[in-house]
Amino acid sequence: MLKNKRIKIIGVPIDLGFGRRGVDMGPSALRIAGITDGLRELGFVVEDTGDILSPIPELCNLEDKKMRYLPEIREVCLKLSNSVSNVLEEGAIPLILGGDHSLAIGSIAGVSRFFKERGKKIGLIWFDAHPDMNTPETTNSGNIHGMPLATSLGFGAKVLVEIGGFDKKVDNKNVAIIGIRNIDEKEKGLITDAGIKIYTMKDIDEKGISKIIEDAITSVTKDTNYIHLSFDMDVCDPSIAQGVGTPVKGGLNYREAHLSMEKIAESKCLVSMDMVEINPILDYKNSSAELGVELILSAFGKRIF
């Protein structure tokens, strides 16, 4: 699918999924770091469609503490779902810049709907320090940025699960979570029951990132040739990405992150991508956003030689 040389950027400065502020500036940070020029240097025709506006928490009423800012997040995800589907209809690749990871509910819904209408399915590769497999029943915080993967698999609040007009966006066997090192106890049970492929940092240490990403690509493209990539910058170690929403020590190093993206580019299966959870307030000289741009470019085909 990377033969397609048109990319449309969609900014989603949503900062409702978590209690700490700052990730709403992520899309701007990635733009400042040169994402548009970088993609054009790779030969892509790039259009930045601007931002899907999201309300700020201070102006919202917190009605449900088990699903914080549910109406507002749902509205943003509905708009994003439609935008992503429209971009694919136009023959371009949607690149979504976040914002917190709750936006993936909308991006995955849009990609899945587009291919479902054509009798096809997508695979999903989820890079994250956290599996984001909580539901309203399991969450301790009520933060929806900890629920998008579960929601996309059909678990959780109906008003989010059914965005796009149907519930299950991806088959469990076509999902791979990579880089996990912080899992809630109740999430473990749901992940096990769902039979999702999960690659922890221990797995990466033991087997190497090359073997892990090859296995993941094979798994998620079984019965489908399309990959949606959802990349949470906190999958990277804080030593290379300190400006993220929820940093956790012991993550991917610089070359592991790049090699993962290079392998995905080589698969020729990438049809859409999220880059989320960059928090410039916690960053140093926009270095995390600069790394985010580098990784996006690697995913879209930039090579060392």
C-alpha cells in the first residue's frame, strides 16, 4: 500500500483521556519538527488538513468518573472516524497526529469501516508501554486513553464500541501489542481471554526486536494485507523520549524503535498510522517530537541506504 504516494495529515489535539495536561500540543510539536517536509523529501504528496478540534477539560463537565469526558471523546472520535474513512476514499493514506491515545478509537473505526465496506479486514500493530485494554468495569482511573484497544475489539461502552456503525473493528488474531511493560492486573485477564498477541519488553530482550516485529507482521496480516499502526511514544525509553504522556522506564531504544518502523515499511502493508502521546511540556527542545517524526519517516520508507 506504500506505493500510494499521497498522505493526508489529520491533527487531533485531544487532551481528555488522561489527567495530566499537555498532549494537546503534540500535533503542533510534530509539525514544528518537520513532518510535512520530511514526507515530501521521501516523494510523498502531502496535505495537512489541520486539526479536529477537541474541547479542553476545564470547559467540560465530568459526568461519569468511570469514563471521564465520555461525550466529548466520543464526538471527537466520530469526527476522526469519518475523516479517516474519507481520506482513504480519496486514495490517500491518513496520518493521525495526537493528542492522547483515546483518538485511536476513531482512527481504527474509520480504517476498519473503509475496508469492511469492501469485504476486507485490517490488522493492527499497537506500540505502547501499556496495553490500553481497560474497560469501564476494570479501570481504576476512568481515563479513556487506557481503553482504546479494548474498545476497538468490542469491549466497553456501547457508545464508543459502535462508532463507525459496527462493534468489532479488528479480529483478535490480527492484533499485536509490542513493548508492553506496565499492565493492570485486570487487563491481564482480558488480554489472555481475548488471545491477543502480546510482546513484552522481556520478550524483546530475549528474542530481539527483529524477530518480534517479523512475527507481529505475519500475525496481523493473516487473512488480511493491511496494517493500521498505532504508535504511542511512551513505548520508547524515557532516555530517548522524555516528553510523553505516561513515561515508563525500560522501553525501546533508538535503534529498536527505528528497526521496527523500517520492517513495517518493508512489509508494504501500512495503510494508516497514529502517532500519539507526545507532551511538549515534559520535553526538552522538542526532542521527543523530533524522534516521532524520524519514526514516522522510517515507517513510510526512509532507509539508511
